[in-house]
Amino acid sequence: MGYYLSILIIISESGPKTCDYDNLRRSSGTFRVKFLDRAKAFLKAGDGGDGCASFRREKFIEYGGPDGGDGGNGGSIYFEGTNRLNTLIDYRYQPHFKGKRGGNGGGANRHGANGDDLVLKVPVGTQVLDETEENTLADILEEGQKVLIVRGGTGGRGNNRFKSSTNQAPRRADAGGIGEEMTLWLQLKLIADVGLVGMPNAGKSTFLAVTTRAKPKIADYPFTTLIPQLGVVRVDADEFVLADIPGLIEGAHDGKGLGHKFLAHMERCSLLLHILDATREDLYNAYATVRQELEIYRRDLGEKPEIIVLNKCDSLEPHEVIKRRMVFEKKCRRRVWTISSLRPDEEIVFLLREIVAVRKSLLAAHVEVPVSADAN
Ligand SMILES: Nc1nc2c(ncn2[C@@H]2O[C@H](COP(=O)(O)OP(=O)(O)OP(=O)(O)O)[C@@H](O)[C@H]2O)c(=O)[nH]1
Ligand SMILES: [Mg+2]
């Protein structure tokens, strides 16, 4: 591996890591919450300050007239994307946010101060959903992208505003407007180009480790990967971000294994890399099971372009590899790749180049990556 990859300059970097899962926390008392990809937040923008009812009173000036100033506007609340965060954990500890109230108006036409806006930082890739989780209010995809979520109440008008030719001494002043409030859900969806899917133990993390500089946990038991991980693959002059997620098993949509919530991190990928353990006897069944779970999660996830990879081919005789590949290709009527992530050779390089080529053709065809919020 070292030989081929160093010649072809595949240098990679580990990227941000993210999220944990409810069932994980339940199942492991020792699991420390570090990452969170879903959080509920309660936002209340500041109310507007009240307008003032006042009259000018000065020595020797009779009928000084109304001079009540307006109240200040309440502070609004925004979300802003940042690359410095890769988790929503802060919102678990502090879910309530309140905008600052506008100052009340004063006599002598003094305007109340506007309440400061509150800008809440969220990791890039965060979707803001309403309380029902059916409507996406914002999809924050870039550093610095700022979205207004709740608007502060407008300041009430002071009585000076109500003077007219027929009413020169108005006593009316408005109360400040109520700031908007909202309960919402934040859902972080990783921004990766290619997603690794497959059953537990298929060698997904080994593939990530061998093609990037990420250091995922690898072990010979199922569900080694508990939180999604990213790595940057560099091949020739191209690069793409690869995401590794926990393995899927039959019934994941019913909560079996680690469930299927983490598939949210595959939603933004333009291509799936389906890794299979070639030594399995029920190879095609394993493939069909994962396919089914993808489709159950979201149909458009199942419709994403996919490259099928039989891994662990070093554990099989070469003729057996060819046989299994041919049987598999016949069944799925597609090209199937055969590699070893443990003893990588040039086949992995060809595979990475194929991924780059497919991505380029998808970009050329302007294939939109479907992103929506209806499966959380
Ligand atoms: N012989 C052989 N073993 C491999 C290969 N790739 C991975 N393995 C082994 O398979 C086991 C599982 O590898 P992982 O990379 O942790 O598998 P995974 O798909 O990430 O598993 P989960 O995180 O549980 O979903 C480890 O013992 C690896 O050393 C390979 O190409 N050949
Ligand atoms: Mg893994």
C-alpha cells in the first residue's frame, strides 16, 4: 500500500468528527457525551420598549406639547454558521435563549435603546427545523451564513407621534411589540462528498484509515464505529471528503443495532461507497439488507449513485475472488470492485480514481444532492 499510495500521492487529513446517539448513551454508562448532532432550542426575541407619554414642562413655556419618545426595538436572534464547531452539544446544556428587551422611551423625545441582537453559532451543516420537524427554516451551509430566526418586537411609539392639528396633547403612547418566540430543532448533517455504508465489520473504518489521515477505531467486532468520522482523500490532483458511519443491520430502522439516525450524515453526500466483507457466504443478502435500510430511511438516499466494493479479498484465494465478483456482478448487473483495505494495492488507487471520475460526471450533469428535513 505504502508503495502505491506514496507514488500516487494520496495524502489525506482527518477532518472534524461529530455526533453521538441516544441509544448509545443509554447502552453505555461510561460513554462521555462529546458530540451531539440533534438539539432542541427555545428562542425568544426581545420585546420592544414602551413608548413614553410625556409633556414638555419648562418655566415660561406654556403648553409645551407632547415630548414622549419611542421605545427601542427588541433584540432579534440569528443563527450563524461556523467551522469552529462540529457539535451541537452546547445547545444540550443551554437550550434557552432570550433576546434583549428594547429600552423604554423617555421624556424630552428620548428614544429607548434598541436591544442587542443575539447571534448563536452553529456548526456548518446545521439545519434549523420547526417544532414539528416538518419544515426546514434554514440550512446553514457556509461559514458566516447568518439567518434571522426570531425578530425582536418593535418599540412602542411615544405620545409625540400622535400629535395632530386636532389633538395637540395626546396622552396615547404604545406599548412595545412582543418579540417572536419559537421552539425549534437543530439537526447537524455532515458535509461530506462520499459516504461509506455497509454492515458492521465490513472494513469501512479500515478503508477510511488507509485512504485518509483519519485515525478511526478499528476492531474485529461489530459496532466499533459509534460516531461518524470524516477524512479527506487526496488522489492525484483531486480531493474529496469521505464520511465513515456506524454499520447498518437488518431492522436498523426499528432501532436495531445503533439504529439508522446517523444516515442523516449521508444525506449531503453525492455518492455512496458500499463496502462488503467478501468472505461472507451470504454476500448478496448483506448487500440487499443495507440497500433496504437505506431506502427505508429515505428513498432519495437509496437513489444516490453507489459504488459496490468487496473488501477483505486478501482472505480469499484469487480464483474465489473472481468467482464471487462475477456472481455478484451478474446479480446486481453492475461493476463490482474487489479490494483489500488491510493489504492495499493499486486496486484501491483505481477505485479512488473511479470515485473522482464519478463525482466529476455528477457535477457535470449538475446532479443536485437532495437535502431535506423530513427524516430525522
Ligand atoms: N483480512 C482483512 N481484514 C480486514 C480488511 N479490512 C478490515 N479488516 C478487518 O475487519 C475488522 C473490522 O474492520 P473495521 O474497519 O472496524 O470495520 P467497520 O466496517 O468499520 O465496522 P463497524 O465500525 O463495526 O461498522 C477489523 O478487524 C479489520 O482489521 C481487509 O481488507 N482484509
Ligand atoms: Mg467502523
